[in-house]
Amino acid sequence: MNSLKNRLLIFANDAASANVTMAYAYLNKSYFDEIIAFPIGVSDTIYKNFISEHIRYHKPEFLPSDTIVTGTSGLNSNYEMNIIKKAKENNVKRTITIVDTIQNFDMRFNLNDKIIESKFLADEIWVFEKNFTTHISAIQQKILYKKDIYVEFLKVYYTNNIPIAKNPLIEKYQNGYLVVLTEYIYEFYGLKLGFTEYEILKNILETIDKLNLDIPIFLKLHPKEHPNKFNILLRQYSHLNILKDTWNIQELIYNSKVVFGINSSVFKECILFKKPTYSIQINTLQVHQPELLDVNSIIVKKNSLTKILKKYFT
């Protein structure tokens, strides 16, 4: 293998980090002789959707001329931090860690439950929030403020690739259905926020039931959530038209009428596709402002949720 080859190697272990690393590869492909994507877990599907020709499943070998780009994971970044550590040990040319969100920022640099040694931090740590700072000086020194690279990718890619309704159910209910995006809130915060994803979904379904609305509800679980996670709750509302599958997320959002979530990274697609989008935070102890939504799109009371559902579905 030619050690002077200008290669880009990208790594991700969850959906949001797969999005930003894939976007980096897609937007910068003209600068590299070769691009290799190493997905594990849920990142595999995202890489297959956009850069399938670059996927490899063998163990990576690092060369001095390589550029290494990883994301981070909200729950556990051991995989990504280990990749950066090995790349630094092999003296690669450049290492970049792209942080898709500043939520739980410090733990995103943990390796085996401790902040990774400063000598193994990436050369550049990209964040998308201009005013963000961290108390960890070694990380702060490496932070670069960038435009959201995934948003930039979406603008470029979907200018010429409109997400046509191909799935039979999406086509059947096109522009008339509600999307509910779930997230693993409880695993992050426990009961600290005043609500969990279970309570949010129950509030949505309960309100639709009380309003006697006959609407298609497309339930999109986070890729890391177990397919049966909400089954007990869903059985209570089996009389509603609830549809659950592994939908193509861009196709699902583009052809929807309204989107509900909490703080999903999918809000980026929602904004790009100009879909009415609401962060449902009923009974929250502290309102969280999703970066791409305005304050009027945050629903903290059930009567407000009722008004929104009536507005779009009655």
C-alpha cells in the first residue's frame, strides 16, 4: 500500500455521529485519493444510504498520511476515543473529532469512564455552537467553531435528490400523517428532566385518543432503541392507527404533515424540509431549547399539545 496516499478514514458508532462524519466525507471527497468508512452499529445504515461504496468491515490500519475523522456518542464514546488514540499512536497526519451536539459534552471524551489523556485528544475538535466553552482546558484549546456540516450536506444533497414517497404506507398517507420521533431520554437523564420518553409518547397518544382523531401516527424510534421498547404502552392504544417500522428518515419527514420530537438531531431535516416541528416537553422541570427550533415550537403543557393537534388534524 502506498504510504503517501492521501486517505480519509471515518468512524461512527451512533446515528448523529454517522451523519456528521458521512457529511464530512461527502463534502470533502475531492480532496482525498481514497475514502474508507468503518461503521459499527446503527451507523452502518446511514453510511450505506449515502456512501456505500466506501464502506469496509476489516480492521483499520493507520498510515502516516491518513486523515482520521470520528464523531462522538452521547452514552459511551469508548469506540471513537479508542480510534483516535490508536491513530495518534500511529502518528497519522491529522485527526478530527466532530461533536454533533454539546449535550453531555464532557462525557463524550471519556475512555473507560475517564476523560481521555490530553495527548490522545484529536488535533481538532469541531463544535457547531459558537459561544460554547468547556472547563476542560485541554479540550478547549482544540475546539474549532464550524457551521453544522450535516446541515450543509443536507442542503447540497437534497437540492437534486428530493425524497420521493416510495414506501407504500408513506405514499398512502403522504402529507397527512404525524411523525413522532422517540429518544432515549431516560438513559441520559433518569428522572431529572421531569419527564421521560415514555411519558411524552403517552401524552401524545392520550391526547390524540381524547380528541378522537383518526390520523396515521408514524412512530420512528431512535436507531439505538430496542424495537419492542414501547410495546406495553402501544398495546394500550392499539385502536389508534400507529405505524412503526425502520423508515428512511428523510423520506418519512419530507412527506409528513407535522413532526413531534424532544431534541432529535432529525430536527435538522425537519427545518430543511420546512415541516411544522414541535419539541414536546410536557411537565419539564427546565425547558430545553433545541438549537434549530424557535421558542413557540416548544410544548410544555397538555392543553398546548391539544391546540397543535387540532390545528393540523381537525
